[in-house]
Amino acid sequence: MSQVIVIASGKGGTGKTTVCASLAVSLANKNKKVLVVDCDSGMRGVDLMLGVDNRLVYDMSDIVCGNCDINSAVYQVRDLPLYVIAAPISADDEIAKKVFKQFIDKLKGNYDYVLIDSPAGTGTGFDIASYACDRAIIVVNAEPISIRGGQTIRRKLLDLGIEDIRLLINRFDKERFYMMGMYADLDEVIDAVGCRLIGVIPEDDRINALSQRGYIGLHWSPCEVIFDSIVCRVEGYDAPLLIE
Ligand SMILES: Nc1ncnc2c1ncn2[C@@H]1O[C@H](COP(=O)(O)OP(=O)(O)OP(=O)(O)O)[C@@H](O)[C@H]1O
Ligand SMILES: [Mg+2]
């Protein structure tokens, strides 16, 4: 049965889009059929990170408004079983949450996983993205403002009745973390956000460079192995956390 997972965070820039694109590539490499839907109207980015931006003609608003059929606005990533629907280029074209949910419900049967890239915060973009999902991954950086944002997102998701919520700690830098002196260890971060850990991705310049150039999955990065292990956990299997 297909699963719809929203990738969310309270604070901006925690790495949601990077995580969404990387998990999508890892799932597709395991032969899962994946659809990534960008919900960040006005600030879309998944198309760039997955390298389909220069082919984009239509986005989600074109499908909903009837300017094109669904297939014309679904862009395949390389030769992978991975597809992208871009967010509208203008925030004015944001789609109503009930319409978006109907749209996702109609599409999801064709895919093993639908990953929704939410904008930061708890505004309408998050409302729309979370209304359509069954599960959630909250992306935080191990620092107080980001963690507080994670708590807020968790509460909002619980209010919506979403119980399968996992925590992904991104851009982890051990030295920086202990120098900050706010938390004794990562367990304190996990307890503070209040949901089960699904993985820890280190700060890695390579992932930054690859994502900016649309090269995720094309060139090897040390984080790939970690994303692969997170994907095992997404699928419900045990896998080592690979935290150094
Ligand atoms: N593990 C990482 N190591 C190094 N850089 C990273 C890592 N994860 C993300 N980045 C970088 O952090 C920046 C923000 O990432 P990204 O756009 O994915 O965040 P976001 O949460 O989607 O932001 P927004 O809230 O604006 O949507 C990008 O430059 C990205 O390349
Ligand atoms: Mg983003």
C-alpha cells in the first residue's frame, strides 16, 4: 500500500528539501516507485535538487486548474522510478488543502511512496502538506531554535491525528554540538522533540555541493549510506544508525 510522508520542520533551512530529495533517490535505487511533491509554493527547490528544473513546463497548479493533464506535469528523474511534481512558482497559486488532498489521494495508488516537501513553519503551506499525509519526518538541527520548531510541528501533527512521526537530525557536527554545551548528548535532543529517531545526517560539504547542482544520487557522497539505512527504517526494517 502506498504511503504519503511529509517532510517538515519549524525552523527554515534545516535541510527538509535535501532530505526529501535524498530519501527519494535512495528509495528509487531500491526499486520503489516514488513521487516527490513540492509543497513550497513560491520557493520550490526539489526540481533543482533532483535536476529536472530545466525541463519544467507545468507545475501542480497547472494540473489543478486544468491547464495540462497530470502526466505532463510529472517529471521523471533520470532513468529512476522517481517522479517530481513542482510547486507553483508563485505563492499566489497555492492550492487549497482539501483540493491538494484529493489530488494526492488520486495519485498515490500509482506509487509506493509519495514524499511531500513542506515549507518551513506552521503556515498554510504546512497545513496543506500535512493534511494529505499518513506519516511525517521532522527535520531538526541539534540546536535550541530548531528543536523548539520541531516540538511545535510535532504538536500540530498530533492535533491532525498523525501519529507516525519520526525525527531526523540533520547537519550534525559533533564538535560544534558539544562546544555549544546545551545538551549532554543526542538523547536529550530526541527527548526534547519527543519523537522516535529515524536517523542522523552529519554536516557534509559534499551533500551541499551535490544538492545545489542537481547531482543527488549521481555522484557518491558518504551520506548516501546513511540515507540508505534511513530508508530501511522508513520501510519498517531495523538498520544501524551509523552515528560516529
Ligand atoms: N547534511 C548537510 N550538510 C551540509 N549542508 C547541508 C546538509 N543538509 C542540507 N544542507 C544545506 O543546507 C541548506 C538548506 O537546505 P534545504 O534547502 O534542504 O533546507 P530546507 O529545510 O528545505 O529549507 P527551507 O526551509 O528554506 O525550505 C542548503 O544549502 C543545503 O545544501
Ligand atoms: Mg525546502
